[in-house]
Amino acid sequence: MTKRGKLVLVEWLDSHHRAGWTTDAPDPKPLKCVSVGWLVSKTKRGIVVAPHITREDTQQRAGEMTIPRAAIVRIQRINA
């Protein structure tokens, strides 16, 4: 069986938009997001988490998400 990575909860900031015409004041605050998954890659530029992995010798992953390092607020390990 292939080793799983660490299970993590990642708090990160994302951009957002409003569709259509508006006269309201713009909202400059980024959107606060939370993702949970297996940490499958970690570099100086960002991380990759996958919420679904198999337990086969040749591990398969589904739903991978890349989060840029600049957007990450906090990474918390989850005991599993």
C-alpha cells in the first residue's frame, strides 16, 4: 500500500467577482475559503491537496486542487 500524505485543513484566500452591472461600492476583501484533503505536493510556490485517494500500490487521486502559497493563510494537520 502506498503511503498517504498528511491530512490537512487549509485556510486560503481567493478572488471573486460579481456578475452584471452594479452601482454599489466594490468589495475589495478576498473570499475566505477552507479545503480539506491529503497533502500530495508542497513547494515554495504552492501546495496540492486531494480529497480522494485510493489505497492501491499505484495510488490514484481525484479532485486535486493547487493552492498558491501567497493565498494560504493557515495549514492545520488533521489526525487520521
